[in-house]
Amino acid sequence: MDETAPQKGTVTQRAIERIKAMIAEGRLEPGQRLPTERDLAAQLGISRSSMREAIRALTVLGVLEARHGSGIFVTQLEAGDLLETFGVVADLSRGPRLVELLEVRRILESTATALAAARITPDQLAEVEKHLTAMNATEDPEEILAHDLAFHREIAAAAGNDTMAAILEGLSSRTFRARVWRGYQEEGAFTRTRREHAAIHRALVARDPEAARAAAAAHVGEVEEWLRAQIGG
């Protein structure tokens, strides 16, 4: 088959789409081993080099995984695995693009927190409270950051939507949050943000979805405003 350089990307993309279709149609199941590279290339009518590139791309995306000595397998296709690379966007974004990501996070975080208010278990609520208490007991930005991440992660898990939780995890860049906490420390804004976390916790305890939604939206909205001021936007 003639695959010149300009065509190669197209052929590789076609191979990616064909493998994805095989998974979507149930011909390849989660955890199943793929045919050999040679057999799959012959089956799809493309070169082995293009098949190799397609497999490499799908591995990076978390769709496939290479097991040394065993071959290539379909992953379990968990939302967290498939959306793991999403976090790179938050880590690398700057300026107005980061504000856009925070707008998305505000929408999803408020929805997740509202769902959590209706669905959270006593054990999950105790975990949220544990991180809130720890956050209030220290002035160390690194410790606050760790408990802040855990506080919001527990709430997202309590919402009961793994896909939403995975997207929020991707939007919760530790690098960016560290910058926010350092900025808050310099501005003496820890008291304000602690009030915001406390308001979220009260709404969860009250099992009040609308209060939880409003508290979470206000909290992320404050971060948005802080960032806009930082970039002069």
C-alpha cells in the first residue's frame, strides 16, 4: 500500500477510529487482548507502521495498555483513565484560557456539590469534615492545598458520577491551586476561603442541594475573580 508522508496521519487516524469502533461495537471488550499488530494491520488493511502509531496513540489516551511479554490489551475504560490526560490542559493553560477552565469548573463543581448534598453518606461526610478541620488547623500552604484537594475530591466522589468526578479531577491542577493558595496567603485571604469551605460543608450537612450549589459556585467564583485580577482581565 502506498502511504506517503502526507497520507500517513490520515491512515493512522483511520486505524484509531477502526479500533475504537471495534471497542464500541463490543468486538473488543474491556480487558481483552488485541490481535497481534501484524494480524490487526492485515485485518484493517493498513501497514504495520500505521497500526503501531495508532496503538501508541490509544495507549496514551488510556484506551489500550501494553503488558510486557503479554501483548496489547483494552483497558477497563474507566472514566479516570480515559480523562487522565485532560489534566494536562489545566497544568499548561495560562491567562484567559485558565479563566475559561475555571468557568467550566464552577459549573461542574456546583452541580457535583448539589448532587453530593442529596447523596452523600455519613462516612463520606465525615471525610469531608476531617479535611475541613485539618485545613482550618494549619497556616502551611502545602498542607492547606493537600486538604483542599481532598475536600473537593471527596465531594465529587459523593456526587456518584464517576465521569464528572474524573473531569473535575482533571480541572483541579495542583500546580494552579498551589499558586492560588500562595496568593491567598499573601493577601491574607485564608479567612475568606475558609468561610467558603465551611458554607459548602454546612449545606452538605443540611442535605440542601440548592444551598450546596450556591456555596460551591460562590467559592469557585472567588477563585475566578482572583485570577482575573492577577492577569488584569
